[in-house]
Amino acid sequence: MHASTKRKVKIVCTLGPVSNTQEKIEALIRAGLDTARLNFSHGTHDVHRGLFQAVRAASKSCGKHVAILQDLQGPKLRVGKLPPEGLMLKAGDEVLLYPEGATPKASTVGRIPLPISAEIAEPLARDLRKGSRVLFDDGKILSEVKEVKSSEIIITIQVGGKLTSNKGMNLPGTPLSLPACTEKDLKDLKLGLELGVDSVALSFVRSPKDIIMVKDIIRKTSNHQPLIVAKIEREEAVDAPEGILDVTDGLLIARGDMAVELGAQRVPVIQKMLIRMCNQMGVPVITATQMLESMIACPTPTRAEASDVANAVFDGTDAVMLSAESASGEYPIEAVETMSRIILEAESEIGKYSVHEQLTPISGSVVESIEYSASKIASHVGAAAIACLTHSGTAARTLAKYRPEIPIVAIMDNEASLRKLAFVWGVSGVLIPELVATDDLFGMVSRVLLDNHRVEEDDFIVVTAGVPSLGRGTTNTIKVHQVKRPRV
């Protein structure tokens, strides 16, 4: 059995300049990539179209069902175009923020003019108040609002530094009225739907309304229905995540902007809180940002980074994510291999150092009761695998919620649905031509698992299915079955 099949926590890899061909992506897949992330904060539509096609080709070549995650930029706050040498800001400087492309209306005497993206200038002026904090370049430069005039903002620098073009801005403590989806996001989303991405990550989610709005747009404009993943990085989302979890298909803990917005000291506790909530609700959760950051330029991680990945595994994350490490770093393959080894090592000892909450099935839910029972039975009988016959993947996702020690194998006849399980803890999939009822249903399962090297003859397996019809949403049966290869 391949190591990536044994590994339960999944790996999401961002693609970029060092991982932009089919051959390079195949190498990442062999190293452990489960989901490819297309970061729409960078790159043209032609670039992303090429990456999409390369992933699909590499996935087919490697015989692995790799998912594609489209990560929308969202209402990213950025400064505009600055001189090539940048601006040197120092404590006490008074700076005028004005819409890029316009001429400042306020006096620039004694002030440093600094253009900001025109589409955000007016909403920021509406949301900011005297005394509000404005941070630049991931929090390296700190300032405070002195005055707001129409679409212009006057700030005083508190901690200075060199600021260059297009650096990000953060407004900790200021609720934003910016829409969750910008015009750029809507154009990017249209491309993603045309291509057929498996999931869409929505940046800077603040409330359930943001998720519902995007789902409505997708439903009205496309027959393709990708998963929606909420990126949690704003204070509003951290303070009230329950409603977001009720409507989202997945969660991404974006620790970079979260640290700037809320303070780095709060991130570890927030990470544990969000992962636990996701585990309780059966919502797949991805832990992201700087997990193996030093491997951008070094072939080995720091001990702190290895501990960070392992602790995310102990926390109960479904997946961990690489960003620049796999997109633009010098050691993309080594980063994925290292992450896979750390995960496997942590999982080998997870019972000693991590206690997964003993969840009970939702009252009245047949599929919850079946999959919960299957996880217990499989452990008691020492099964080699739990096979879920499922059309949509719901049964497999439900089973994963109970974190069984036994490998989960989803047997499906829909590749698009199968790829969506690439985010879910402990689930691997087998694609068959058609999922139909048969007199020898359990013999069929045995053959599929044997042919795909998931079990050996005489192993016990636990099978869950909707008998007799195998129809959608009919899971009602558990069977303990001994694997036998049909005699010719």
C-alpha cells in the first residue's frame, strides 16, 4: 500500500513557478500531494487554465484522484504602485492615503502621499475612525488613523519601515463593509466553474451571508457545484464561527492574516478551537500558512516547523497546506515528502498524545448511526478496511467524523464526487464503472479492494451500503465480510 494511502491527514500544495508543468506536478503527487491549490491572488487566467489542465493530466498519469482548490483573492487590501525603490516610512511621519489614479484632494504639505487600491479607498474611509489601526506588509509597519476625509485617510506612522508596491494592509479591530466577492473574484469564479474546479476557497469570510451569497451565484450561473471552503482570518469570523460552519463545506485556517489581525499569540488557541468545532460537525478543515516556511530556501525544516505540522495532526486537522514551499521554493518535492513523513510519524503515536473526542451520532440520523457503528465494529473485529458504497461521498465523510483507526475506502462511480474526498481525513477512494445493486454485492466489494491492493484474501472488512437499491441517501446496512477471491 502506498504511503499516501496509509496517511490519514491530507496534503494541499499550492502550485506556482516551480510546480507549473505536468512533470513537476506528477513529482509532487508521487511525493504526497492530495489537493492542488490554484492561488488566484497571482497569475493570469491563461496561467491558471494551464495549471488546471496539467493537474488533471498528472492525476490521470499517476492514477490518483487529485482535487483542485481555486483560492479566490477576496477583498485584499493593498497599497498601490510605488516608486521602484519603495517608500521609507519612519515613526512620526504623517501619510495621506488616497485612491490610486486620482489626485489627492487634501493638502500634501508635510505629508507623504501613498496611493491605495482605488476600489477599496471609499469603503475604508467609510469604515475607519480616528484612532483605528492600519498595518502594512503583514504587520511590519504600524500606523494610526488621524483623520478621515471623504475617500482619503490621514495616518500617523508608529513603527516604520520600507514599504514597496502592492503590499497588503490590515485593519485589526475594524469591521469591514467591503463585499466578500470583488469584481475580480467573480471573473475568476466564472473561469473556475467553466474549468470544473472541485472546490472554491473564499477569502476574508466574515459571516454566513458571504458563503450563502457565493453558493447562490454558483447555483444561478452554473450546473457545476464545487465545494465552498471558508477561509477564517478576520476577527468577525473567529468571534462567531458557528453560523459559518452551518453553511460551509469546509474551513481553511488562514493563520497569516489571522496573526496580523488578532495577534500571533492568539493563533494556536484559535486553531485548536476551530479544528475541534469542525471535527464535532464533520466539516473538513485545512490548517495553513508557514507550516514548513524555512524549506522555501533550505532542504530541511526547523524543529519548530516539524512540531507545528505534528501538532496540527494531533489537533485533528483533516489537511495541512504548503504555500510558497511548493509554489516558488527551492525544494518543493522535499517539502511535500517531509510533510508526509512528519504526518505519518505523528499518526503512528496519535493515540498516546491526542485524544479525539468521542462523538455520538446525531439523533434520528440513519447514516450517522450506521457509520458510527461501522467504526466501532471494524475496530472490534480487526478489519483491514471499512468500505463505503456511496454516490455522493456523504457516507464516507460521515464515517471520517468518528476517526476510525481502520482505513476508510469510498467505492464510487462518480469521479467528481470522489475527488472532493481529497480534503477529508482518512478517506481514500476507488472508482468503479457503475454503482448498481447486484446479487453478489459483497463479492464485488472484495474484488474491487483486492484488485486495488487495499486488502488481502481472508481479511475481514466492514461494508456500509444502501441495500437493496444502492440508491442515493439510502445507507442502511453494515456487514462484516471475509474477503475471498472468486475461484475460476
